[in-house]
Amino acid sequence: MSKKNPCPPAEWILKRTVNPEVEFSIIGDFEEEYTEIVCKKGVIRAGSWYWRMVFISVLPFIFNSIIWSLAMLKNYIKIAFRNFRKNYTYTTINILGLATGIACCILTFFFVRDELSFNRFHDKAENIYELTVVLKVGDGFYMQNGTQLPLGPKLPEIFPEVVSSARIKMQNLSVKRMDKLFEEKVAGIDRTFFDIFSFPLKYGIKKNMLSGPDGVVITGKMAKKYFGEEDPAGKTVSINIGNKFYDFKVTGIVFDPPSNSSLQFGFLINIEKIYGKELSEWNNGKSLATFVKLKDKSMAGELQKKFPETINKYFDPPGSQYRMHSLVDFHLTGTFSAVFLPESKMEYSYILSGISLLVLMIACFNFMNLTIGSSSTRSKEIGMRKVMGAQRKELIRQFWFESVLLSFLSLAAGIILAEIFLPVFNILAQKTLHLDYFSNITAAAVLIGITLFTGIVAGSYPAFVISGFASVELFKGKVKVSGKKVFTKILIVSQFAISIFLIIVTGFMYKQQSFVSGRGIGLEPDNVIVVSLEKALINPEKNENVLNILKNRIAQYKSVESVSGSVYGLTSYWSSMAPVSKLHKKRMFLERNLVDKDYINTLGMKLIEGRGFSAAASNNIADPIIVNETLIKRHNIESPIGRKLSEFFEESFDGTIIGVVKDYHNKSLHRRVIAGYVSLNKDTNYRNLYIKANGEDIQKTINLVRKEFKQILPDVPFMYGFLDEEIKQQYLSDEKWNKIVEYASIFAIFIACSGLLGLTLLTVVRRSKEISIRKVLGATVTDIISLVNREFVILVALANIIAWPAAYFTVGSILQNYAYRIDPGPDVFILAGIAAVLVAVTTISLQSLKAALANPVKSLKCE
Amino acid sequence: MKDLTMSESMLLLAIFRLGENAYGVKIRQKVAEVTDRTYSYGTLYSSLDQLVKKRYVQKTIGDPTPERGGRSKIYYRLSAEGVEALQNAYELQKAIWNGISDIAVEKGRVL
């Protein structure tokens, strides 16, 4: 009778497939019969028998295993729910924590998916490119611009790689139909536009769209706005181009451009209507956006290399470079387009994903902690199972299953949470996301994947630990979780470190924000109404006196304190020049705005030297200008009053300084103030009218202004805004991100605290006997509370030490983005640390209070 | 109580015949001996498990034996319900075959 393993590989197969409960018996049977056959028929026959038997038996064994596992499943589910109910505090904390993590992941997923999907809905979107020109403006100064007007149609002729090309000129034009007059986004396009971009038609035939010069294609939204329930087909709208209204016939209706399209418009007209003859002129200084569709995106690099020889040689002065930018990359990585505004950055997606993962990790840590800790109450159950023959494998399976089950319960809770927070999130992210989980498989699969992953990862450590308890000790009630104490400690420290980190970052962002807004913009923008006069300008001769009349009429009203006009808007880019500075011997930026004499007063700018443009005194000076502080400082101008600009620059400028104003931030504080000045406008081609109202009943003032406007400029749409809001716009994206980090830190703290809560409960339970004995020996409530606190507060303090350097580094790099920034002082760090400790102590104390007040006899009685 | 299937009765009777010594190898051999049908271990254990589930049979774990490399055997014994089921099956068979056992069944012809 041989005792050695008959066929190790076959036996290995057996071991894997057979129900572990009877594994030993089966293997024994195999061995027994094998040895019998060896005796009777020899080793070779025996070996082949063994293999044959294993082969036939494998399938039934596997099948049986599955059935048995399923049988246990019913038990596992029952026990799992029983356990959840028994320890409902821990279960709730776990579910809430995981649900929060999952909710964050859900929101992030939809956000990132939307970001990545921008502009991809076009047919063969990856082959669409925009051409831009890079011009050299001076030494080291570059400007990106659109392309020349006639270039577009030539491209498919010259380059075989280009399948088609289309030009786009986007403008905000007045659109009129009957009594409706508004400013709308109108795009002048080539007919080939529809070959490149996929904007599906609601009504109309593709061939006929814009076939005639006077056709217009409108979006569904515009159809409703201007035609209501009427059928717009064939009807007319008037569009104001160059101060003249032209009639256009509606030849088609497209579906509104989706929210994930960078290209947004209301009306599409033939580009020839916008430019006329100029469209075929080269080098007339005008530019527009040109798009191409390539045969294949791989040709883009090669094509770009060809440009200097072809385009530049024939059509453009040398020194300008043509570049191609992929449309689908634009939303996340693009920086310039002649027709789009860059809206988003890759970083946003990364940051959000990072935060979600962080929150989920913290929740998983908590889960591990709590599960392992609370397992002490199940020690008897585990012991019984082992006695009844459960293998370690089965126990691991059971606890893993419980974790995954809990994870799916958290998924349900997480979905609810995500729905609740969706509106807030949409506002912050400036999107209109819908949580449609079933629109495509990816969403549902990712969700389930995340849940499974969370359940498995979070449950792995507890499953292994719990199943490792030896039976006898379990019955004795001696569950030694202490060996894992180090791990627990690390978890607590890291959770609080993450929370403290987020709090510090939030704190500094707040400080920076209030510094920025409190810094004083150098203006008084409240109650200043801004009226746009752009449309009025088109025919300057006609409107010259009219604008002055308007200004005077408005100024008459009591509620109007002062009225002023300027050529450039306050927050938009002024006439920007880069002359050579005599002092620094290199080109430097210089901005200029043309205004009227009331500008300084109306906007509340502060004169620190000299005087303003009052009508009387500026008579003796031909070209008075008022400069800002930065100009004085940057160019080291001493006693600036009376000096001429041309003293400081190589180029000849008109301008005698009569006054200096305090710097005002017309763009956000991310940028330094640029040296600039305002000069008295000789014409009246103001694009903006600023009206300072006295604050009472602003609405009434607006109505008065509107009345005057309509009387004097009936063909111009009345559009107004508020200056303080315009300025706030600059800071919107900052505010947005501040809010997000703020929410993230609230989450993190919440989860860290709930984790701490659970652990405190566990500690109290674990040490209940000790606490009772101490009470009996005379400990006060305070003693008990500080006993429990001591265990954890040290950890929180430790967390601070870890969080501070990380936070310091991060805050430093964030502040780099601001030209005007605060100094990261120690106050926020200390405050955050103290806050964290306080929160921890409160949580712990509240929990241990109960134990401290309990009757010691109770816990000492049950042995 | 449901009727026993053919294979169930085969196994149960084999267990009955083996008495105290009914474990995997022996059951398999006994069935092959009596009915010429060979069970693979896979189907054998599956069927045995089914019988346990139906409570006709009880499993007990025996002592480890040296021949099997120190592994124990699992012994199967008929339970009271198992015995009852067998009795019912026997009655049923008797009723079905009552009076027919004397008649010779020739090929193609039943007299």
C-alpha cells in the first residue's frame, strides 16, 4: 500500500473543484481505490483510472460546489441582515460613509464624462481642426488670431488631406421680428459648415439650407422665441448687420446645439452677408475662424508642416505661423479659438476625481476599522461555525459577501444622495447634468464596478482578520484585536490628516477671497448701471449728437448722480499696446481707454494726484490724460503732472498727464494691473454708458433710462447690466472652486468623525469592564472621559503634523496663480488643528459620556 | 412523501447492505457489484448529498485512518425516514409487479 500521492496534478484539480466540506473524504476515497487497483492491476492501470475518474467527476463536483455555495448564500444573507440590525449604529455609519464616497464618485463620473464628450457628437469629430495664426507683435510678444478671410475655401484645393473647410464668424447682432428685438448669437457660415459639423435638422432639407444668400437657419429655441407656436418656415426675420436691418427667410430649423458643444448659436446665415466684397480680399486686417475636416486625424502633423511653404508663401507675410488645433481636444486643453471661449481645463476633472477617490478611501478606512472592531460581538458565531466544520475559506467568503452586500446597500443610499446634491453640484460645475444611469452600459457598469470594488477592497482586510480568530479563544471571549491596533491608529491619523489638510486649504482660500474683494478694487461699482451702446455705433455720423443728447437727458433725472461714456468696457480688454519703454529698453504693455470727462466721477475712481477732466480746466491742454499708479511706478515717473507720455516711450504718443488715479482692478486679481491711462475722447463713439444711480429704487431709474433710450435710439436693443456684477464675474470661477473644496472638507470631516465615533463606541465596549472597575474604585465622570480621549487625541495631534506641510505646499502653489496674494501665515494652520482636536474631543466625549454615567454593576455582572 | 427514483433506491439499498461500513469507496463498489452500474465519484457524492438533503441519509465523520493518509472517512447511514422511504418503494414495486413475476418475458412478446 503506497502512501505517497498517486497523481499530484490530478489531486490538485480535485482539491480545487470539490466541496471543501467533504474534500478530505473524497480524496481519501480516491486514494483507497487507487491503492486497491495498484495491487490488482498495477500502477499504470491505476494511474489511468485515477485520471479518468477525476475527469468524469470534475463537472459534477463543480456543479455541486455551486449548489452548496448557493445554499450557504441564504444563510449568509440572513445572518448578514441580522447582524446589520443588531449593530445598527455601526451599520448606519458604514453605509452613510460609503454612500457619501459613492455619491462623490457618481457625480464625478458624470462630470468627467460630460467634459470628455464635448464636441464629439459631430460625425468624425476627431478629424475636425481649427486653423489659427500666430503673429509676432514684438520681441517675445505673440498674439493668436483667426485666419484671413479668403483662405478657407482655398484649403481643400491646395491640400488633398483636407476633405472640406468652412469659415465661421460669430457675432452678437440685433435680431428683429415684429415687436421682438433682441441681441442674438448669429454665426455667418459657409455652406460647407454642415458637411463638417453635425447639427441635425428639425425641419428643412439639407441641400436647400442657405442655398440663397438671404436664407437663415434658426435653432428650435429661437423659433419659439420669435415665432411662438407659428411655423417659421419661409417667414422673415431681420438681422442688423452694419447698422442696417436685412431681411432673411427661414430656410431650416436645427435642433439646439447640445450643452456639450463649444459652438453655440441661435442663427446661421451666409457669411457673404456679413462681409460682402471683403470676403475675397487678402490682407485687409480682418480675420475669422476657419475649420477643416481632414481625411484622417493622423495627417494633421504633416499638414501643419506643409503650411510655411504653401500658405505663407502665397498668402501671408512671413513671420506668421499657422497652427492646427483639434476640435475634440479644445474643451479641455485649448487656449485660443477665433470662435470659442475656452471654458474648462483638464485639471478640473483631475481634481474632482482626486477628491472623490479621497473621500471614498476615507470611507473604506472607516469601514475596515468599524467592521473589525465590531466583530468581537460575533466571536461566538464564528466559533460555532468553525466547530461545525467551516473552513477559513468559507468564513472569508462569508464576510466578504457581507461587505459587498453592505456596499450595494450603500450604492442605493449613494444614488439617493447624489440625486439630492445634483442641483447644487450643477450650479457649481456650471453644467446641466442628468444622472441617467441606463443611457449606456458604461454608466451602469462603472457604478456596479465601483460598488463591487469598494465592497471587496473594504471588506478584504476585515474578512481575513476575522476569519483568523482561533475557535477556542473565541469562546473564551478573548478577542485580541490589539495586534491590529497599529493599523487602526494609522487609519485614524490619515483620515484626520486628510480632513485637516482640506480645512486648511479651504481656510486660506477664504482668506484670499476676502483679501481680494476687500482690497478695494479702486472703484465704487455699486449702483452703476452699464448700458451697451455697441449697436448704436455702427453709423457714427447718424448717432454722434444722439449719444450726447442721450447722456444729457439721462443726467437730468434726480436719481441719476452721474453719467459717463467710454469706448472700452471696464472689464474687457482695452486698446492694448506694447511700445518700447525708454527706461527699460524693451517692450511693455500699455493700455488705453477713451472716455468722457465724467468717467472718473461716475466710476468712483480715486484721484491721488492732479485733477480730473472737468470741462473748464482742460481747455488749455490739448491732450489731457489721466494715468494709473502702476504706470507711474513701472516707469519711474517723478512729478508726473504736466509731463508728456512721449517722454517715456520710443514711439510718439499724444498725452499730457494731468492726474493720477489709484490702481483699479478691471480684471481679476489673478493678474497684475497693467500700466494704463484714459484720455478724453474727441468723438462720441462710446460703446458703454455708465450711469451712477443714487441707490433708491434702481428699477425706476432703469425704466427711465430705458424710456429715453427707446425714444432716442429706437433701432437699438436696450441691454443693460450692473457694474458690480460684471466685476464679480471675474471671480466666479474662483468662487466656484472654493465652494467645491469647502464641500469636500465638510465631507471629509464628517466621515472622519463618524469613523471616530464608531471607534469610540468600540473602545468603550471593549473596555467596559475596565471602566466599571475604575468607577468602582472612585473614578469620576471626567476621569473616564479623559481616559478614552487620551487614546485618540494624540492621534489627531499627530495628524496635524502630517497635514501641515502638505497643506503649506499646496496653498503655496495655489496662491502662485494670483498676482496679489496673502501670506500664508500660521493662524489658519493653528486654527485648523485646534478645530480638529476640538471636534474629536467632542465626539469622543459625547460617546464616552454614556459609559461614564452607566451603572458599573451592570457590566461587571455579566461574566 | 415522494417516491424514490431508481438511482436513489440503488444508493439507499447499497448503504443498507453495507451497514456500518458505508462510505464512498464501498458504496460505489457495492452498487457496481449489485447492479453493474458504475458511478463516478462526482455523481456519487452529488447524489449522496441530495439524499442527505432529503433526510433519508445521515452523514457522520469517522476517525482518521492510516491507509488514507491520515484522512477520515464520511460514513452514511439510513435515517428513519430513509428506511420508511425504502419500505414504501418496496411496497410500490411489489404492487406494480404483483403477479407478473411468474410470467416469462420473451423477446418481443409478453405473455
